[in-house]
Amino acid sequence: MDLHNEFENSKFFHCARIDRRAADALVGLAAGIAADGVVNTTEAMFLKQWLESNLAHLNDPVINLLYSRLACMLQDDVLDPDEALELLNILHGFSGLDIERPKVGGAVAVAPTDLPFNTPAPELVWDGRMFVFTGVMAFGPRKDCQALVEERGGLIGGGVSKKVHYLVVGSVGNEQWRHSTYGTKIMKAVELREAGASIAIVGEDHWLKVLFG
């Protein structure tokens, strides 16, 4: 059935317009909260409650991810420093996203990026190698991703440097990397790589493929 006719012939068309306005408002809200570079517990609680009130029925994977992360972070009603930094990165990336991405075969289509991943993607060695994560990981909170590396003998770096072997870029909203806070890490990694450092830039999808075989 033609999508336009399907909308016209159902009540969903009206709901979709309401949801779209709410989604647009969410983008502005995310940008406003992240604008000062700090997210506190009060702001996080407000955002969670706003999502529950306004977008509870919007079936969008990116918004669902944002809400699930918020719910996880606020289980103890406190946003600790690591959680605050992760949420800030999520909001920076989210505020540059198009909520209504095109769908292909029922799945959300990911826009092509110009991310400077190593080509071909390198084999990942865990033991004694240093990893740095940047951006928002679809897999889960960054500390969980870091724990998986450490369980395999890998090390976690505090920032991009010559000592780092792999920079892993999260897959959520990474098409906006040049306009996001984590873009500086990627650019620094590119500079080091071009200068001959043994740092590889890989996407989350490759990291997960190697991780779980």
C-alpha cells in the first residue's frame, strides 16, 4: 500500500504529526541541556520524565536508546561523573540527528559517513594493547565496553596518544562526527596515524564482530 494513502486512511497520520513535533522539540531540548558542556542529575531527571510524558509511544530506535540509557543511569537517582560525561556525548550526537531516518527493509538506514576508518579493517589484538572509546556505543555504556576489553587483557587509555593502538568509534550518530565533541579525538588519531603511529581507527561494528566472532 502507498505510504501516503496508508497514513491518510488511518489515525496514525495525526499521531505521526504530533510525534514529529515532539521529536523536534526533543532535539532542541537535547541541544539546550548540552550547550554549557555539563549535565547534572536534575537535568537528566527532567529529560527522562519529559521522554516518558511526550515520546512514550514513538517507535524510534535512537530515542529508545536515549531513554534506556537515561533509565539505567538514574536507577539510583544520581548521575555520577562518568554517567554525566557519557550522557553529554549522547546529547551532543543526538542533537545533530534526523529523527525520521529512512528505513530499508524495515531496518533503520544508516547514512554513509566519511569517518576515517582503517581500510581494510585491522585484526584486533587484545592482550597488552591500549583501546580508547569515543562517541556513543550502541552496545551499551562505555564502562561496559571497556570492561569487555579488560577481560581480554586489553588496556584502556584516558585519551588519544602515541601509546594507543585502537580508537573505537561508537555507531550512534557518528555521521555527525565533525560537529560532535568526539570529533577532536578522531582528528588527533588521524594526525598520529599519518605521522606513523601504530593507531588504528575502527568502528563499533568491527569491534563487535571481532569481540563476539
